[in-house]
Amino acid sequence: MKIEISQGDITTTHVDGVIVGLCEDSGQLGPATSAVAAVDALLGGAIRTLLDSKGAKGKAGEVTVLHTLGRLPCRLVAVCGLGPQSRVTTDGVRDAVAEGSRALRKLGATSMAATLIGAGAAGLDDRAVARAIAEGATLGLYSFAKYKLSEVGDMERLVIVVRNSGDASGLQEAVATAVVLSEATNLARDMVNEPANYMTPSRMAEMALDLGSTYGFEVTVLGKEEMATLGMGALLGVASGSAEPPKFIRMDYTAAGGDAARIALVGKAITFDSGGISIKPSEGLAEMKDDMAGGAAVIATMSAVARAGAPANVTGLVPATENLLGSRAYRPGDVLRAMNGKTIEVISTDAEGRLALADAMSYAVKEGLAPLVDVATLTGACQVALGKTYSGVFSNNQELADRFLGAAARAGERMWQLPLADEYRELNKSLIADIKNVGNRHGGAITAALFISEFTGGVPWLHVDIAGTSNSAKDNGVIVKGATGVAVRTLYELVRSS
Ligand code: BES
Ligand code: ZN
Ligand code: ZN
């Protein structure tokens, strides 16, 4: 989709569809100068009538599509609810534009326009709104059609109509950032939506190599032998039940001064999690192709950071393997030795993500990287605790946690901190090894985080559990059914702020 910023009047813009925002509480269409009032006037008061008859209320998430029947150059007008005017945010605009774009596409529109919704009476910043509109459209119109014979029509053009061209370059820059971020999010979505028979550890490594040469970061891929030499016994334990070779993907992006800290972004990449010998029930098992969403988020973030030329040093680490139950598979009761020398008693082969991360974190510590941030579809318990909208955040360093939560808020992603409760540390104690890979029935997201913390060597570290948020059962604003690409935009903001 091509995104243009154009000075002019939305009522005379030649596109298939126009998106206008409608606030909930005013009972009016806002100032006569607003886009919705101007469009309403040309439609003979159709939007006003809708409001009066309660056919539209302006609630967030609501979309009503009107057919203009020749009264405007555009064929369709999507009236998108923004909620109460005093509470309109850029997050709300992003979601409203996503909903409106999908509604227009459904009716065959291939071009659309919007004004800087929310920048008028609601008082939002012009650049922030331009970015939200571009993100809303790019994220909201995402679809994964690779394996379908019939494809949905594509939106080819989005025009952001502004009244004056005073800040043209600022707005262009905001749109450029939006494109980098939403395309990276959509790349992560593509990787996660791919089936596990395509998105193998080798394919993930190939994609990282390709992206590295396109956008400018170094990629090193370690195979089984190199992992063995490094002593990555935990990751190799997980990989032992699959014929698909595991890969440890390292990506280095360097654009800050020599002495500057080098942040590590670590992503769990189990390309299919059957549970191993502790096999999962068959219901919902197909969803376990998503278990590499953390790794996909890290690879996609590296591409965004490099594409934007962010002034930072970043290393991405992705331990990638399947978790199957072949004849060489590791067993419950086995003891594995991680790269930092700690021994782990395997209670469940389904708690494999923390094993893969144990070696990745040990590797990051040995390389002197700091801070460490890992993203993982780690526990069903986190999904039970926070549901499917909020990702769980854990950290051994409150300053890092605050920075991360600030980045999430700027990115418009919902994240919630949970305690790294020292009181529960003893639940991971093993009779025969240094640690075991499962706590007990309660606080499963916390004991999983505590397990990872044992491999961080005291370095500032933050863990994001995206088990609940990596995929969605329905379209909702910028979230579309299937993979969400969660964490890419937050990680990017974090890197930019460091
Ligand atoms: N990949 C799963 C976690 C998961 C669950 C992701 C649901 C997405 C949706 C992880 O490897 C796992 O199986 N965790 C177990 C841990 C348990 C055995 C301690 C879980 O959460 O049940
Ligand atoms: Zn598992
Ligand atoms: Zn898993």
C-alpha cells in the first residue's frame, strides 16, 4: 500500500472510500470545520440522522459504512467510532482506522483517505496521528493469503489529507516510521502464521540471513556441533526428539559508539511444540506452530532497527528447535547441563521453552551483553492470569522494567508487570540437580520467569511472556485473526530509547 500525505479537502479527494471519526458523547458532529461535519453536509445530513436514530453512537470499535451515491467523489464513507472526545488517544485512532480500512476493503475499495483524525477538537499531535493512521491501515489490513487460491483485494493507496503543508517533512517522517514498524510486525505475523512444516529452524535462520543482507546486520548461525562445543546441553536436550536440525541464530547490529552497551534481544523459537514425551492433548495442538513467536519478534525487530538506522548496538539471539518425541527424545527425569554449568532436572518435556532460553541467556551473559530482554510464548499460566490482551512482564531490575513499560505504552501494546517473587524460588528446587524445569501447580508464569533468572548471571534482565498475546481468535482494531506480531513495536521503542 502506498501512503501519501496530501494538502487539500477530504470531500474532494478522489479515492474509493473515506474514513471519518465520530466521537461518542457530544451528540453532535463536532465543529463545522471537522471532516465528519463536512462529509455529513454533502450527504444531506445522513450521519446526523444516523446519530439521532442511534444507528451510530460513536463507540470505539464501531464502524458504519455509508454509500455516497454520487454526492461525493468517493463511493464509500466509513464512519468510525472514537469513544468519548475527552478520551480520544492515538491508540484509539490507530484501532479505528484499522476497523474502517477493513470495512472499506470488504466493499471492494482499493484506495482510501482520512484526515488527521483526533488532531482537531480532541487535541492530539499531528505527527502522532499521521503515524497512528499509517500503522492502523498497514496493521489492520494484514492478511496471510499465501496458501489460498482466492485472495482478498488489496488496498493500494492511502491518502492522509492535511489542511496545510506546514509540517510536511515531519509528517512524512512519522509515516516512514509507521511503515517500518508495521511492516516489521507484519513480517513477524507472516513467520508465525506459516505452518511448522515450512517454518523450520533452518528456514528461520535463512530468513534472518536474508534480512541481514537486505537491511544491514550480521548474522551467524550455529549448528548442532557448535552448540555442543559451547555446552548448550539444555537446548540440545529439547532438540533431541526431532530430525529437524536446531539452529542458534545470532544477529548483530552495530550503529552506536564502540563503548556503548549492547542490548540482547532473545526470542524463544520452538517451531512446533508437541510437548515432547510429556505430550500435549490434541485439542489446540495446531496452535503450537506459534511457539516461535518470540523468535519471530526478535528477527523482525532486528530488521526494523536496521532499516530505520537506529543509533544503537543490538544483538538478537534466537534458539530455534522443534519439540518432538522421536526415539532419541529427552525424557522426564533426565538431567541436562546448561551452558553456564548448571544442571537441570527435566520434570516435563513440555516446559521446553525455559530450557532453550537457559542456554541463550547463558550465551548472552558470556558475551557480555546487557541488558537482556527475552520474549517467549512461555506459559499457559500467563494466559490464565492476564488473558489474551496483556503480555506478562518480569524483571530483576525495576529501572529496566519502567523503561520497557514506557516503550510498550508508546508503541500502543498492552503489557503488565508481574512479580519475580523470590518467595517462590524454592519451588524450582530439585532433589538431584541444581534446578528443575517445573515449579508446582500455582504461579506457573512466575516460577517459569524465576527459572530463566537463574541463567542471567545477575545482569539486568527482563522477560516478556506472550503465550496469551501471540495470536488472536478475532479481528480487533490493529489485531487481526491469527498471529499478532506482538512485541516488535515495543522492542523497537525500547532500543530507540536506550
Ligand atoms: N508453549 C507452551 C506455552 C503455551 C501455552 C503457549 C499456551 C501458548 C499457548 C509451553 O512450552 C508449555 O507447554 N508450557 C507448559 C509449562 C508446564 C509444563 C510447566 C504450560 O504452560 O502448560
Ligand atoms: Zn511446551
Ligand atoms: Zn513451548
